[in-house]
Amino acid sequence: MYAKNQLDRKTKAELLLILADDFGTPMGEDTTRSTLIETIITLQPETSSEISPEVPPVEENRVGTRIDPRASKDRVRVLFHEQENDKSAISVMANGVAYQIPRGIEVEIPRIVLGGIENAVMTVYEMDENGVPAARDVPRFAYTVLR
């Protein structure tokens, strides 16, 4: 339900609410944050006991599950094109893993990383036929998916 890093970002008031609402365990305001976090972690059911055959495996990226893209076997070959004003490597991060992808050469990357790149857009402003500035989202990176 709650990962430790998620709980670390919560305020003390939010942790108290989680304990009261989700676990039916109200605690005093004098309780330390670390005790609140440890209590929540202890009260959570084991992940393995929650999994049933109907639940998709971790690779299906259930909400709240963090997948390391380096372990993904679903990879794609891509060629990122050099652009006139930008020949630098493409920096992208997927689930906490940073990538520096060179332009102009064929690379093989996890599909989840390409998904992040596909979602990268920049807004350009152009005048429409009436002379009014109009915003338009365009892909940030030019690339070709290779077979």
C-alpha cells in the first residue's frame, strides 16, 4: 500500500490520518514521525499474501509498483536524429534510472524509456491566419524506431 519513500514525504498530520483512516489505529500527536512510519509499514499486509492469480504480475506495472527499466526484456531499437540546433545526448529518467542516449547512432533502450521520450513535448508559438499567437505542442526529440 505505502512504500517507505512515499511515507517519508508525508507530513506528520498526513501520517496520523493514514493510521486512523486506513488502519483504524489512532495515535497521539506526540508520537514521532519515525514511529508513525514504522507503525504504518508494520500494519500493512505482506505483498505476497495480497497477490492472487487474477492480479497481473509486477511487469504489468501495477499502480504504485516501481519497475527498474534496466531489467526490462521489452526493448526497442531507436535512432535519435541530430538536430541543427541540438546535437547533444538525450537525457531521460525512467523510474529513477538516468539515461544519456547519444544521437546519430542506433541504440537499444527499454520500451518504458521510449514511452517517456514520446511524452516529451515542447510548446511552440506561431501566428495563425489572423495574426494571433497560437500555441502548439510538438515532439521534443526526432527519432526513428528501427525493426
